[in-house]
Amino acid sequence: MGVLSQIVSGIENKPPVLCVHGTGGVGKTTLATSGEKSLLLPVEEGWGKLDIERLPLVTTFADYSAAVSALRQDEHDYRILALDSLDWLEPLVWQETLRRYPRPGVDTIEGYGYGKGFLHACEIWRELLGDLKALRDERNMAIVVIAHSEIKTFNDPTAESYDRFQIKLNKQASALVFEWADAVLFASFDTKIKREERRGQIINKGTSSGKRRLFCEERPAFQAKNRYNLPPEIDMDWQSLTQLIKGIK
């Protein structure tokens, strides 16, 4: 059978692979575990008082691998896997890097020198992310990975540098996650800036309605993207999100 005879068309209706990042306390874990038949894979104790089904706390890379392998191979009816969080998983990736790439006198990820440790770690990140996508493909599960945000300077080659919220990972790992995900969504409170005059000076005052929002498109203030033609921002709840993305019910 020739290659051209295998051409197909149409939209693939697969569950999405999402990355949700934002500041602490905005409700990322609640969002990721609020869908029907969701399961939490915790790498940090961030579920608080949420009454949710969850796997044992991951404390080693082997724990992570065993959990994902079990979800791929064993019988279950879970539809959504929420991993919380990537930045707490990163030190475990570094420990695994040291185990797989032993060097005399090297006991930290920086010890390899010239950024080589982070390049080795990227191989493990590719494996990790590939396993999660395999879980999506084999078991028809949506994947939601959670990350905290950090403010870093972005060097825009078309403009002056500026600060923005981005995924709190080493830059190589962050780039891999950003490319891997179908959507990278920035979670934040709805904030408005109000200008006030005080003693002859104009000051900016931030105010919030308390409403949480998901931002779906890249802006100078934050890192985001989506492959679903989502609107620039939506309400931060699972129903709003799933109504816009085919493949989750």
C-alpha cells in the first residue's frame, strides 16, 4: 500500500492535553479535578480539603512512572487525569537524571556543567510527556497538568524586554511542555486597574471582583496558547471549558 493511499481527512476528536498555570490559590486543582470521573495524581499536597479521588502522593520518579503505567494497563473508567504539579515533579526529574547519567562527583543537576544536566533532564521530560499522551491515546483520557506561574523577563526580539507570567520550570522543560500541550491556559483572578489621584499624584490601584478567569491566548503579561480557536478568555470552570473543546463530556 502506497503512502498516498493512506491519506485521511477530518478532525481528530481526541480528549485534550492541557496545561493550566497560575498563581497559588486561584483554584487550578479544583478546576482540573471537577470534571466527571477525574483522578488526581498528586506530586504535592495541594488538594487541601477537596473531596476527590486521588492516587498516593508521588515522591520519586519511579512512583510517577508506576502510576501512569497502571492507568495505561489496568482496568478503570477514569476520564480525566490531573497531575499536580509540574514544578514539584521537576526535582524528581532531576533526581532521575542523576541516576540515569551518573558522573563522578556530580550530585546536583548543575554539577554536569554548561547546562548539560538540564539537557539530560529534557530527555526524561520527553519520555514523561510522551507517556501522558500515550495514556490519552490508549485510554481516551483527558490530561490536565497543573503548574505554578513565575514572573520572568521575556526578551522579545521585536520589542523591549518585559516581565510576564510563565510556567515555573527550567526554560528547556517549559518549552517542551508549551509545545506538547494542546492548550496552555493562564488562570487568574479578574483584575482591573483603577487610576486614583492622591496628594497630587496619580497611582494605579488593582481591584478584583473575585471572579476567576482562564486566559487562552498569549499576551505580553502571560504565556498562553490553544489549538481550539478558544476565545481570549473564559470563565474558570470545567463546564465552560468543555463546552468549547470537543472530546470531553
